[in-house]
Amino acid sequence: MPHTSPTALLVLHAVRLKGFADTDAVAARFDLDAAQTGEDLLDAEAYGQISRSSFAGLAGWSLTEAGRRHNENLLRAELDQTGSRDAVAAAHDDFLPLNAQATQAFTAWQLASMDTASPAATGDTTGRLAALADRLAPLELRLTGRLSRFGGYHGRFAGALTRAAADPAWITGMEVDSCHRIWFELHEDLVATLNITR
């Protein structure tokens, strides 16, 4: 049976994965109760693990260096407790060639968009990303077989890809939960869990 991570780990990990996010976005990342998440965030702030800041009309939470270390300690302990290190490492190894393909697709799209991306460029990129989505589904199943917190990447990625047909911002946009943002988050989740660098 897959391991369900404790809420304290999920709250801190959501802040890491999002980089900078408000309370609702942190809670939404792992479908947590927003009110309880707010309390957990205030506790983490009191321990110096996160800080709240605002700029350009946006306010949110981000990890401190102490929070990053604490998150890594929690993730390491979870891998050891569940005996999942080898399984996650193997999934990461299989993710790397997919990541190289995704990076090429996103870079090609960004270059094409500088020259007003054509429908042909959109179709080519979405086709490449659809092939990656097909490969992502079984990879996610392997990960969620050990740690349930890895769930949802494929569904989010496929959903963003569907929306990209009508609005190309869903390919690499930063203001939406785009394919690029989701892929980047998965990569960060894997490297954070294994405590390795990209």
C-alpha cells in the first residue's frame, strides 16, 4: 500500500515545489484543508523554515535555507522509513531521457513563439508533449505505488495540454499551471526527494 506523507511534510514540500505561493496554492498542491494549512504555515514560519513576502501586488510563502534543510531531512527520513529510495531513484533515472525531450520541446516552442508561433508550431509541440504525457502516466504509477504524494502530475500535464489547443499559454506560461511548470515541478520533486542536484 502506498505511503501517505504526514501533513507537516506536505505543507513544507508544497512551498518548495511552488517556490513562492500563497496559502491557498500551498493547500491546493496536495489537496489539504486551507485553514489547517494556514496554521501549519504559521508554525513553520515561527520555526524559521519559511518566510512571507510580498511584491508587485503578490504575497506568498517561500522556504528559508533552514526550511530547505528541514524539508530534505523529512524527505530522507520518509524514503528510509518506507524503503522507497531505490524505486524513486530508478524512476528518476527513467525520467531523465524524458526530461531531455521535454526540454527540447519547450525550448523549440519558446523560440518559435518569439516569431509569433504558427498553428503548425503549436501542433508540433503539442504532439511531442502528448507523447511525453503517455510516458509520464506509467512513471507516475510506479512512484505513487510507493509514495502517494507523487500523484496528479500526469492528470495536470494532460489537462494543460488539452487547454493548450485553445490557448498556447498552457504550454509554457507562468501565469497558469502550464505543461512547463508542471514538468519543472515534477523534476524538482524528484531531485528534492533524492537530495540530488539537477
